[in-house]
Amino acid sequence: MNTDKPAAPVEPRSFVHPDGRLHDVGGHHLWVEQAGAGETVVLLSGLGPAGSHVIFHPHFDALAADHRVVYVDLHGRGRSDVPADLRAITFESDVADVAALLRSLDVGPVHLYGFSYGGLLAQALSLDHPALVRTLVLANSLHSPEMWQQNHANINRELANQCPDVWARIEAMRAEGIASTDPRMQREFAVAAPLVRFFNPESARRLATEPGARNAELYPLFCGDDVDFIIGGEVARIPDFRPRLKDVSVPMLVLAGRFDRALYPALQRQFLTFAPSAEFRVLERSGSFAHVEEPDEVLRILRAFWARAEAPRVA
């Protein structure tokens, strides 16, 4: 990988938005898109806490053949409304918004698919609003602020070892007191992101995006302005779910990418220590974005998991 030059511009992945509209949940207007019919699957997105639902397009299109698929933009992200003060967005407010949305949709308990930050929301919903949740899937997710810190430590170690020229520039800027969320620093981290986050670095080109898909102003406020080294802000205040995971009352599945060099499979497997009844699956040709690199396999695993969850238990 040549890291002496900026990465070549990538054409955004083409996709078609399903029908969508704004939903009023306690004064916050959340953008929601829906496709298909059947049991309801709600997708909660990641890319840190700043990404929109676009990260799921078009990779979940095929699921709408037999499920009602619900895409959600959290408050202040994507096409949802943005508060005058972004500091009003907290983890607790995100959980409350999604819980209110699920009630307003009036579809009964749903299958929750939480990707990255969305998985933290999904854990909170499953524990604090269990009547709203049918099953829980955690994909490339975290159980605590401690795990979020480990995520960045792992990324930095990979960068230092695999891209020493990039890391040297990052260290030089850090010595000058430049925070990791500074655009100059973020450009350096982005150069090597495909190597760290994907089984095949070329898969990064399969990520969809659009203007406004990521709230760059929210990211440092929510995560701390030096989050790539030390987590801060709202992230440091997210609950540690490990002591409570044994109380999750719905079927739970954890998905990990074999080549995820940030949230290693060994870290993902920690969920089983605290939720022994959970299932654990590793996607063999994926990094952090299994739904992008192996969408057919992800959907096959999900359908099989949901079928088992619905099967009558033998006494």
C-alpha cells in the first residue's frame, strides 16, 4: 500500500433510498425509511456515534424480500433534524429517541441489528425496554467505554506496524499538540483505514455515502477531541454493559469479522463471558463491515438465527 500520497477519490456507492419521512418522537424529528413486509428488523447504525443509516445501503436491500426493514437516522445525524446545540445529543437521549420511535411504529417487538455504536444502543434498549425487542444482534460492537478505548489502541498499533510512514506523521502532529479529530490528523488516519477495517482494502469502495451522511461536528463533541488516543465526552459516560448482559432476556447473536483489526474477534467473543447464552459467529472474509464485504452471508446467518429464535423450545 503506497501511503506517500493521499488515497484516490472514491466514487460513492450507488443506491436507492426506500420511502421515508420524519417521525416526531418527543420533539425530535427522526428520519425513518421502510422497505418490505413481514417481521420488523430495525437497523441502528455506527461509524462512531456520528453516522447515518446510509452505511446500510444497499447491502440490506435483499432482506426486504421477506422482512419489514426499518432504517433510522438518529437525532442530529443524516436527514433527521439537528439541535441548535449538538451537546444536547447524549447516549441516553439516543436510547430514549429510539424507544419512543419503536413505540410509535406500533409493530410489536422488533429484531434489533446494532452495528458499532448502534450495538450499544441496542443493548440499552434490550435491557431497559425489553418489551420492544424480539431479538438482539450485535455486529462489530462494544460492551463498554473500556472496549472503545481498546478499539483505538488496536487501530493505532496496526497503523504503527503496517504504515510506519503514516504513523510517523501522526506522531509528529501529536507532538505539536494537534488533537486526533483535527482534519489534518483525520486525513492521515483515513489513508490507512481500508487496511485496518477491511478484509480486502478495495471493499472500502463499496461503502455508500451522501452529503450529510456523517455529522463531523458532532464526532469530537461526543467522543472527545482526542478520541483516537483517549476517549472523552459522552463516550466515556456510556454505561459498562458487562455486568448486566446476563439479564438480556431475548435471543442474542454477536457477529465478528475475522480480519477486524480494531475490534478483534477475541474482543467480540468477550460478550459470551457475560452473556453465556448468546450465539457467536465469525465472518471469515470480513473486517469491521461484514454487511459490506459478505452481505449474502450476513443475511443468511440472520435469517437462520431468527428462525431458531422463533422455533418452539423442547422441554
